[in-house]
Amino acid sequence: MLRDGLLIIIAALLLSSAPALAGSGAEAADAAGGAEDAADARGLEQRLRELDGVTAGFTQQISDARGVLVEESSGRIHLAKPNFRWEVAEPFPQTIIAKGPQLQIYDPDLEQLTLKQLDGSADLQDVPLTLLTRRDINLSNDFTVTAAHTPGQTHYFLIPRGLDALFASMELVFRADTLHTLIITDHTGQQSVIRFTGFSAGQMIESTMFELDLPADIDIVRG
């Protein structure tokens, strides 16, 4: 999975929170903040539900906690909920398909297919991929969600509620109704930045797009 350190903009949002007030005033402020977070979560949920029949190119950059680029790749995605295809073209070909309860990871250079089971009841904070593949999303159960607006863009910042989540934070950036950037930060400070190009939704995608054409002697690993 892709990773990264907290963005300056996330830190700025967190540090700019109003100071705690005493007594019932603090409770009122907390309630107001909770209502605002819930509204932001509902707004993102609606955007995610509308992301279907998606085709796009992507570039992906992984940086360490010091901001040093350690990996870069590019490819294409196809999404027809609940199915998902993530195909890396450069530098090393790899195809990842989520179809039903199974995740398939095909590495042609290694002549290897890895099969993993996807638990449909898994928490969103444990499997970030399900943010895109699920139709029924309730973000408030798993995240605190904060929205921020810049000219022409809406940023959604997600912080997992669970202490054992696999990542520390996630940011989704929309331009109009188009998902432009996805940023995932892990607990070590590594950051993965995925930028989408040629993003198109509402497309009819053939079911064969979520099938693999594998050689007969492929090595299968179950994990």
C-alpha cells in the first residue's frame, strides 16, 4: 500500500481548532463540531457513492518521512462497483483486481498470482480500497471527517477512530465532481500520493475487465 507523512495542510487544520471552553460552553462547542464533522462525512459519502463506472489514468508517488521520493509508478484504474481493477504499467507491471470477496494480485514478472480474501464486514479504516468499492458507506463509524475548500477544490481529511488502523490519515481531493488526488499517510510518516488523470465516471465497463488472462503455469500464493 502507498504511504506518507502528515501533510502541512492537515496539521494546520488540526492546530487551528478552537481552544476548549469551560462547562456547558465546551459541550456546546463539541456538539457543534460533531454536527459539522457529520455533515462533512455525509457530503463525502455522497461523492463516493457517485463514483461508479470510473476509468482513469494515475501516477503514484511514495515518499518517506523526510519527504524523499522512494518509489514512483503509473497505470490505469477501472471501477464498476463492487469490482475494481488497478493496473500498474511502469516501472514494474502489476494488476490488482478486487472482485466480490476476493483480492487478486498478479505480478507477471514474478509469474505469481496472490489471492486474498476480502471481508465484506471489514472496517473501512483497515481496507482503504473499500472506500471506492462499497455502495453502503457510513464514514462516521470509522473516521472523523473534515472538509476544507480551496478555489476549485474540496479537500476531505479522514482520521481513523481506531488506534490499530493500518494508516494514520487519508486525504481525498475533488475538483468539481472528479476525484483528483488520494493521499494516504502511514504511522511511520511515509506518504503515498495518487493523482488521477483523464477521470471519467458513468461509463459502461465490461465484466471481462475484472478477469485475468493468466498463463497455465502461474504460481498461486494464498494469503
